[in-house]
Amino acid sequence: MMQIERLAEGIRRREIPALARGISLVENGGDGFEKLLSALHEDLGRAHRIGLTGPPGAGKSTLVECLIRGYRKTGKTVGVIAVDPTSPFTGGALLGDRIRMESATSDPSVFVRSMATRGAGGGLSTTTREVCDLLDAFGFERILIETVGVGQSEIAIAATADTAVLVLVPESGDGVQVMKAGIMEIADIYVVNKADRPGAERVKKEIEIMLGIRRGQAYRHVAPHHRPQLVGPQGGQPAVPVRQDDSWEPPVILTSAVKGEGIESLLDALEKHREYLERGGELERRRRERIARLTREVVDRTLRQLVWSESDAEVHLASGLERVWRGERSPYEVASEIVAAVRKEIADGA
Ligand SMILES: Nc1nc2c(ncn2[C@@H]2O[C@H](COP(=O)(O)OP(=O)(O)OP(=O)(O)O)[C@@H](O)[C@H]2O)c(=O)[nH]1
Ligand SMILES: [Mg+2]
């Protein structure tokens, strides 16, 4: 316990070794990792968390390196998490910079961490979110989370960010595929990277058309009284007319990460989205939702732990399996016997 307190203190004091130890503890679900996260909870909420997802090889890591350089120019500190990377970061130069920065000052500005393993403590998205929390508590102003793929688990990871960026490329009709996969719903910014190759403009148009169609459909199902109203603070007409629709229109940005082109536009869009989130109360809504989701997941994993590691469920399972094998029980009957036994254990023990 004291050790955990010290670790939390070290992270607050921006000590890289403490951060690294904290991340390992969280990744492995080691002793006291939840206490650490709990202690740091009050330090959260300062970072802008940005998720970048997209198909393998789309240039996400190269873009991340460009963004780091962009943020460093304006003096912002950046933490990076690469989840299940299929290829390492290419930027030897970047790494060199990082080491120089770290040794030149006790206030490290860039920290890059790969998460090659799934968290032992819970699902990948929960663990990613918890590692993000450590980076946030440490004080990084921008946190970039890179994930490969456009499937459900990547969507879940992207949903732990404040801003979700989907990185596509001109080839292979990615646009259409991704829209069909439904990842569309979560992206706040679209990037067509490798715009130095042919077809980028066409993919951009495709995405914009699809975004337009979605928007049109979305409004048809909204009853008029649910639309934002032009009312002032006292319910009358406002002195300054507010825009009736302050919803976010996801921009589609062309970049060439290898040439460093379009990066300013992307940085600009990211800042605009952050401002939008703060202005309209959307940031608070997203963060509340995230806290609810996290709490549910922590309850889930605590219950799993309670059942499978701290009760006699495994013993009941072993004897139950024999009966299933002999044809005396179905697995469902055994499962409900296990649940009943665990309930009784808890009731008796509590
Ligand atoms: N032509 C071109 N190539 C690029 C661009 N951006 C990245 N690449 C190249 O694409 C390859 C993959 O780049 P990465 O940045 O590793 O892509 P990634 O999306 O992080 O890849 P994974 O993490 O393995 O999914 C590398 O060879 C890059 O040099 C670009 O804008 N134009
Ligand atoms: Mg990568």
C-alpha cells in the first residue's frame, strides 16, 4: 500500500521510471494496480486523448511521428500508446530526439509505449484506457493511441479517446469497406493518408458523400422537439442567435505522412474538435459515459476474479463436468449450480 502511494507520487512528480513501473503494473494486473489508478483518479482529465485507428500499414505510426513533431513545435508534451503494433515505429530519428529530450531535462516531453500484450486484468480496451489514465496523471497534454484494424475491439479502444481519427489510404476502396463495418459512427476526423498516391481525392469524395447521407438519415428520425431550439436563458429569444445546429461535421483530411504534408490541417482539426467537445458539453458527456463503462468493466473483472479465483467454483466445475460427461447434467445446469454455490458462499462469508 505504501509502495503504491509512493508510485502514485512518483508519477505525479513526472518521474519516468515511476511511470514505466506503473504501466507494467497495470498491464500485468499486478498487486495494487487498481489502488494506483484509484489514487491517481483525481489527477485525470487534463489530457486530450486522441485515438488513431485504421487498416494495417495505412501510415498511422508515421502520422503519429508527424503529430509528435507538430506538438513539440508548440511546446506540448505527448504520450503515445501503440496497441498491438504489427510493425515497430519506423522513426529512428524520433527515438533519438526523445532520448535527447529526456536526458536534457527532468521534464520529459515525449513518451512512447507499445502494448504488445493483452492486459491480464481485463479487456484490451480497459487496459488501454487505464494506461492512458497513467499518462494523463503524469501530465502529458496530448495522448495518442494507435490501434491497428477496423473491427469491434479497435472501435472499443477508439471509444476510450476524446477524439477518434480514422486513417484510410487511397487503395483498396477502404472507404466503402469501413463504412459498412460501422466504424463510421465513431470517427470524428477522417484522414486519407498516402495522398501522394493516386485516388486520394476520390476516396475523400466517397467519404464525404457517405457522411452526408448518414447526416441526412440521422435527422429524418429526430422528432422536431428534440432539435436544438433557438431559446435564450429565460426561454425567450436569445440576444445573439445561437447556431441551431452546433453538431460536429467530421472533416476529411488529405495527408502524406512521409512528406509531412497535411499535418497542419490535421493538428488544426484536432484542436477544433477539442474546442467543440469543451464548448458544447460533449466532453463531459463522453467522459461520464467512459467512467460508467469503466466502472462496469471493473465490476465485471472483480466478479470474475471473485468467482474463479476466490470461491470454490472450480471445484464445483470439476465435479459438474464429470456429471455432464456421464449424461446426468447439461452444462447449463452445472453453470446454475455453480452460480448458486457462489451466491451461498458470498452470503455465508459476508
Ligand atoms: N507513399 C506513402 N507512404 C507512406 C505514407 N505514410 C506512411 N507510408 C509508408 O507506409 C508504410 C507503413 O507505415 P506505418 O506508419 O508503419 O503504418 P501503420 O499504419 O502504423 O502500420 P501498422 O502499425 O503496421 O498497421 C511505411 O513504409 C511508410 O513509410 C505516405 O503518406 N505516403
Ligand atoms: Mg503502426
